[in-house]
Amino acid sequence: MPTVIAKALDFINAMDTTVAVPHSMDESTAKGIFKYLKEIGVQVSAEEITARGTSEGWNPEFTKKVVGWADKIASDERVVIKNPEYFSSYMQEQLSALV
């Protein structure tokens, strides 16, 4: 797995992954991460997300939602990010440094 994807999943792993329905802040952050990765030409697969979720003990419904967002963004479907400010410039800098 590329380092940039591992770092992106580290950010997601820092969220409350024990819940079935992510908090709106976590949802906005995850969507922002996937949107930014797409912008910089990095594709995250459902398999990579699922493998991390399984190894880290994420709630299966949480993992399913995260995979769904990543897939929608990858396929250019419309995705609403309610609070884009939660995907911080710090995260963006950390990810872009690994490409």
C-alpha cells in the first residue's frame, strides 16, 4: 500500500471507528481526504479500506460507509461535504508530502 494511502487511512483510523454511523465531522473529513487524494491522482481501493478496517477493528457499518464514499468520489458521483473545513490544511500538507 502506498504511504500516502496508509497516512490517509491513519487519519480515518483516528476517528471514532467503533460507531456504525460516523459523526458528521468525521464524515466531512473522510470525504475531504478522498476528494483530495483523487485531485492529486491517488486512487484508494475498497480492498485497502476494508483491509485496514478489519485489521484495526472498525465497526463493519462504519467501514462500509467509508468505502461507499471513496467509491462515489472515485467514480465522479456527486458527494456533498457538509463541513469541508474539517479536512484541514495540515492533513492536506501531510498527504501531499507523501506523493
